[in-house]
Amino acid sequence: MSGDRIERCLVCPSSELFARKDFPQKLGVALVVIGFVASSVAWANYQVFWTFAILFATALVDLVLYLVMGESLTCYRCHAQYRGAQEIERHGGFDLETHERYRQLAARLKDRSTPAATS
């Protein structure tokens, strides 16, 4: 898909896609947790300088990763991801209202497909 312009999802018929940073969320959370734990240990040992140095270093690493990482397109309906597409920014960022509409649609379809329990 490198260099292709994507108008709609290739997996499902949805044309609603959003742009997001192509960054693993688990790595971001792990970075924050490691920085918090390391700075807490330094704080517990009365190392104020190292406490703030660790916090600022963690924030700097996070900022550099944010600036370096590319973007990807994600489908609201099936969560398919597309990397390397052209004009990603024209799809816009995440919209909670659109996401919620698709989440509720998926929940209703799941309820319909589940057989009713007999009493």
C-alpha cells in the first residue's frame, strides 16, 4: 500500500477512517511507568536532582518518539490499519462521536447474533 491514496477501507465497506500516530500504545505506557518508578525510587532516596532528571528524560524520549513516528489510517468499523498512504491528514483525527456510533452498532449486532436464553 505504500504511496497509495486510500478513500475507503479495503476490508469492510466503511469510508470513515481517521489518522493517528503509528506508535505502539503499550510501549508508550511502559515508558511512562518506567519513568515513574525510576523517579519514585530516586525520590525515596532523597535524590531530587535525579528524580527530575529522570522525569525530564522520559518526557524528552516521549517527545522525540512523537516527532519521529509516522501516521497511519485506522478504520472506525473494523479497526484495519493502513500505513504509508498519501494524504493521511485529509481524513482528520479521531472523532469520539463516530467511534461511539460504530461501537454501539457492533454491540447491537452482537446482541442480535446471540441466541436468547430460555428460562
